[in-house]
Amino acid sequence: MGAQVNAFNTPGVVEHCHFLKEIEDAQKFRRRVIDCFERAVLPDLSEDERRTNLHFVVVGGGPTGVEFAAELHDFINEDLVKLYPMVKDLVKITVIQSGDHILNTFDERISSFAEKKFGRDGIEVETGCRVTSVSNKAVTVKMKSNGEICSVPYGMVVWSTGIVTRPVLRDFMDQIGQNKRRVLTTNEWLRVEGCDGVYALGDCATIPQRRVMEDISTIFKAADKDNSGTLTVKEFQDVIDDILVRYPQVELYLKNKHLNDVKDLLKDPQGNERKEVDIEGFKSALSQVDSQMKNLPATAQVAAQQGAYLSSCFNRRQQCQEHPEGPSRFRDSGRHHFRPFCLQAFWAICTSGRRASSCRAPRPLGISWPQHPVALVFYICKQASELAHEILSGV
């Protein structure tokens, strides 16, 4: 059932804004865009009234809001202006963002590119603005810099500022003791915590990755086969595969620090190799790996992979019970039946127009999410932003 749009209790949002969540939203949106153009060409309107009807406001400068503004711009300039050429110079698109930049979860180079691209396309970006209310005629905005309040008249306003848990899921969370959490929590195998036999995926749930430092003593004890109180490089290498599967942030840490081998973790602060380390040295070696942890994004791309993962686990349940394929149980004997969910490498794309896209390069991912994007890519993108394209095409 997923999550629902988060209006942040802003007055007028539910009554007057359009959303980008359900199929019904797409149908309403397409009708509204056409209505705005139809009203704008009525003969008895003043120019100011025409401009107001053709002012499209997008609240939210995240990937969804940016992609939608770009697709709307392309739809208007490549399709609608052919039907309504007399008002093509009166169309205006404005993106309102509370942060200092749009796409602020991406690298600043990507954010800067998107802002410059919007500037060239004539899409106005208002940053540092917080929407305080929405009426049937205007959006009321408060400037963060000076507290100034202004009114922005519009023909249509789209609200794309995030999601929140649905009431039915909130009731379920109360029943299973997760009432203090923001969203439904699962383990790395997508099983709902505190509720055996129930699984959750997509944007209604989150996976809090287990920290290495929470289990550091248990890992050390499991690796120290001879109970000598020290860990040799060979003993560490014997368990590292299980560590990388169970704690994927370790692999991300190795890559971000440009370490060629896992045994480089055991080097002393001066970079000299050590034949063995005690528990304190082991803690010091892994003390920074948890800095690579970050929640998965609430996107359809992630949900699709989670669905395929669960399906595979269910189909192979008996097989994996007899021949476990998961990592070792550091706190218990034996192995986990399945490997934990691992997000496969993919391109995180945010189109800023049909001829330009901002993206984050792929890398192997576990539960952690990479903090250092790599590249900007400019290319003809026919399949990016499928949701926005389908909405505008009426599919």
C-alpha cells in the first residue's frame, strides 16, 4: 500500500494542490494542464489573468519535483504551444525549494548543473522559501533569509515534498511496538521487526543497517579461532566475506578510502602492516566504517528489487533451509538461510529535460547508500522520468 504524500499540515495543500503519487493524480493533473491553457485563451481575459492561468508552480526541489518541472517544460514547449501558439510567451514554471539548492541530496555539481539548465530553459527556481499556506488562487511563501512573506498567484500547483506513513500502517506499528518510529522497520531480510511472518518493502518501510561497532566484540570472538586474544591477518581474512555480506558499509568504506585489500584495515596508524591485533586494535581498525551507512531511497527502483528478492527467497525457502547461503551468525551458531537484501548497482537518474540528465554513477551497494556521487552525464534520455512522461502523455 506504500506511503502517502506528506503535506506537513500546511493549510490548503490537500484542497488545492496536485500530487504525483496515484494513477488518479495523473489523470487529474493532465486535465488541469489542458484546462489552464483553455482558460488562458478565452477572449475576455486580461494579460495578467492569462499569465496567472499559465503559471505552473512546483513545490519541492527533490528528484521528483525537478524531473516533473523539466517534463512539464518539454511537454508545453514541444506539444501544447502548437495548439495554443497565441499564449506561448505567457507560460511560466516556478520551482519552490525550502533548501538552498534543488537536488540537495545529490552532489553539488549535479545541483549546480540542474539549476543552470533550468535557467537556460526559463524555469524559475526559488530557493530558501517555505510554503506557509495555499489558497485557491495563490501560494503564500515565507523567505527564510529575511522573513518576508509574499503571495504567488498560480494556475496550477504541484506538491512534491516527500512522503509519510499511511494511517493504517501507523495503527499496525502501534500494535507491534513500533509506534515511536517514523516508518515501518524491517531487518535486512525485509522481515518486519517484532512480527514474524510479515514482510514489508518499498516506501512504507525502512531497513536500519546494523552497525559493525555494535557487534565488534562478537565478530572478534568468532574470528579468534584459537582463543588467543589476538586476531591474525589469516583469521581476519577467514571471516571477511561474511562481514562484507552482513555489513555492506565495510565495502563502501574500503572503496571510499581507496584501500586495495581488506587486510589494509589492520595496518597501524602509520600505515605499517601488523601480523596480529588485539580487541582494541580491531575496534580502532573498524571504528570509521559505520560512517558509510545511509538509508535506501524511497523509489520504485528499490521496491522492484526488493520484490524480486523476496520472491526468490520464498521460492527457494526449503532449499536454503537445507543448504544455507547466507553469512555466518556471529551471535549464534550456523549460517543465515538467505543472504540479506542487497541493492544492485544502478544509475540514479534525475532528468532535467529530454536532452539532459543528472545522474549518480553505479557501484556495488548493500543496505548503505553511497555518499559520494561520481559523474554528470548528458545524453538523450527517452526512458527517464517515466512517471512524469506518462502523466503528461495521458497513459
